[in-house]
Amino acid sequence: MKKLLVLMLACVILVSSCGSTSSIPAGNINNYGYFLVDGNDIYYTQVVLTDFSYFGNIYKYNTSTKKEILVAETEVDYPNEMNAYMTLHNGELYFLPNFLNDSIKESSPNIYKVKPDGANVTPEPLFEEEISCTFMQIEGGLIYYYDDVDDALYSIKPNGTNKKLICKAPMSSISISGGVAYFADYELLRSVSLKGGDPVDIYDFLEDDDDDDYFGLYLQHITADGNYIYYSDDDYSRIGRIKKDGTGNEILYEVGEKSPEYLNFFNVSGDMIYIVAENYGPNEDFAILAVSTKGGEAKVLVSDSENFGDILPVSIWGNTIYFCGMPIYETIMDSDYVWFTVLKGGGRPSAFKPFNVYDESYDEDEWDWDDDYDWDDWDDDDE
């Protein structure tokens, strides 16, 4: 009887584990989910060249065993295409393939899934026909995705059945929280229940009756975190937040009137906002800034003096920020991207892995590859 109870308990644990979805901070999803951390496993994209074809491979690196395996292989057209919105669900890895389509149109022709054990690295498409997917998130056992050709948000089961329309509306940025999809529709911040229905207007950013000096904005990116919706404008000059009920709008960081600075991306973690700034500082290069929601001066985490030349959206896991930079950028195809890490508290960035391992322009001795990263700095409680 005891053995039977133990077996039954083991089955329950296995079902619970296999039926789970990886917990991903909202800010990482809205930074395109290029980097995924699940316990000791790290998933990331590397572009390789095989028989004159580019492949955007996904690798899984275990920080405990220091071993790495290939889990997915997809052919790409350009050497800077990454696999986005990576999510683990029911023991399978779901992702949008080839998301950076020559850095002009950010979309994928399908949703792919693959078992991340390395046994079969050819992912399976969810749809028989191509779509144009710009967003994907798994919530409550369902996949929510946006098709920018249909201008529609859909839900579908992970096995590709029971597709349902949630809402038809222009959505330049989407963030799901608490059973609600919040989205940017030009100057409007709107929401819709994941059960479907008509969208609700939360706030019009071209109007502010309480502030005569207020000048309007159009929304670029949004992230729902806690009681707030964080946002950036399409002038790349302001980052602010507003409560989910449409009150308490405030600007948290703003570029000076004569500054050439651009705020390309941001991520939220706790009381801090982490910003990727372009044309920053005396070198007018890329930098990563940390700004407290409680006020105060911005702290420079990655200085413009590092001369990265480019920094892509950042992912934050525990105490560590992961980002793709391009420290050697005098190449025609912009193919010198490298994965880097930097602690949220600051410090010198460490090279994690070359993004494009086929590129012969790299001098492997130029960067101290961080194979011995101090994972004691990891703090799961700090997410």
C-alpha cells in the first residue's frame, strides 16, 4: 500500500511538472524572449554556417554540468535573425523562429515547438500554413499570439487545436497580466479580457486634462508589471508608467531636449527600470542604464565607453542581465554579435558566447569568454 501511494505521488509530481509553463518575467517577454533560463539550463540562439546556409540554432547550456547541447535548428535568411519568445510548456520548447527578419519586419511565419533533449533538433510548426506572428505568450495552458496581417489576437491550444479570436485591433505592443491583455494602439493604452470581447480604453496619451504643460505621445513598447503598465514612446525619448486603471501617469526617465540620446528598449525588475540607450554619453554610443521608480539619477551599468556599437533587447534573470552586443562592428553584415552578461548591480560586462560562431573576423583572444561565470551571483529570489 505504501509503495502504491509513493507511485501515485510520483505520478502526481510528474504530471504537475510536465503540465507547467516556465515562469518568465513580464519584462523579458516584452523584450522578445530571446534568452530563457530554466533552473540550471540556459537557452539561447547561435547562428552557424553549414554548407552555405545560415542556421539559427537554439542551444541549451547547463550551468551545473557545464555541458551544452543543440536542441533546435532552423534555417535563416540573415545572420542576425534570432529565435524569440522562447517558452517551456509541458516539456516542450515553443518559440517564434527567425524573428529579426533583416531587422526591418519583426515577425515569424509560424510558431515552432521541439523537445529540448537534443534527440530531434528539427522543430515542428504549429500551423500548416504560414502566419505573420509578432507576439506569443503561453498563459493558463493556452498560447496567445498576435497576427499582424489579421490585426488580431488569438488563443490556441499548444497542440494546434481550438483556435479562437480574442480581439481584432491594431496592437504594436502587448503585455499579458492577470487574465488581461494590455496593448498599445497608437496613442491609446487599451485592454481586453483573455476570454475575449470588446477592448476597453484605459488612457489616451494625446490628452491630459490635469496638466496644461503635458505634450502627447504615441506608444512604442509596454510592459505590465505589478499594478502598473510601463511604457516608452515612439520618439524613443520617454519612459513612464501608469496604473492599470488609467490613473497616476508619470514620466520616469526623459531624454534632454538637445540630447541625441535614444531609448531603444527597457526592462522592469522590482523597483528598477533597465534601459538600452543609443547615442548616450560623450562617446554617443550604446549604454545600459538603471533607473529607480522611486526617483534619483540614472546609474550607468554598461558605459558608452565600452564601444559596443549596438545592444539588442535585454533579458533579466535573477541578478544577471543578458544582452547581445556588437563590440566589433566594422563589418558589412553586422554579424559580430556576442552574448554578454552584466550584474544588475553593475561591473564590467563579460562575454558569454559569440552570437555568430562562423564569423572569421573574430579574434577569439580578444574577449575573455565567460565559461567560468560565477553562478554564485545568481539569486532566484531576486526575480
